[in-house]
Amino acid sequence: MPYSWNKPLENLPEEMTTIWSCGRDECNGWIRDSFSFKEQPTCPMCKTAMIRSEKVLPILVTTDQEIKHYRKKQRADEIS
């Protein structure tokens, strides 16, 4: 399977994640709480105060071993 390492990951596990979303209805800005360095962040796009909420998001893969594990599982799912 040539270039299978470059294939996007699919069916990543998801979890309820705390986020900050823009308080302005017209703006779609949001950021994961774990990526925010401020106690009360402002939206980087429109500078409006952000509101803490939750959203179901894919779990972030942080190591090469985890990426290899998900790719291996994805290939196994394709075969079956």
C-alpha cells in the first residue's frame, strides 16, 4: 500500500472536551481549554470575551506511538 502513512486518520476516539467559545453569535471562534494560557481568554479573531463550554472532539494524539497505534487499527478495520 504505497503512501499509506500519509492517509488521514479516521474514526478517532472522541471525548467531551472543555472549550472556550466566542461570546459573539456572529463569530465561530473557539479554543480547547488546555490550549488557553489565560484564565479568561478573549477571542483571537474578534477580541470578544469567551465563554466556557463543552464540545465532543477527537482526542489529541500526542506521540508517534499513539499515531502508529491508530493507523494500525485503521488498516485492520479496512481489511475486515
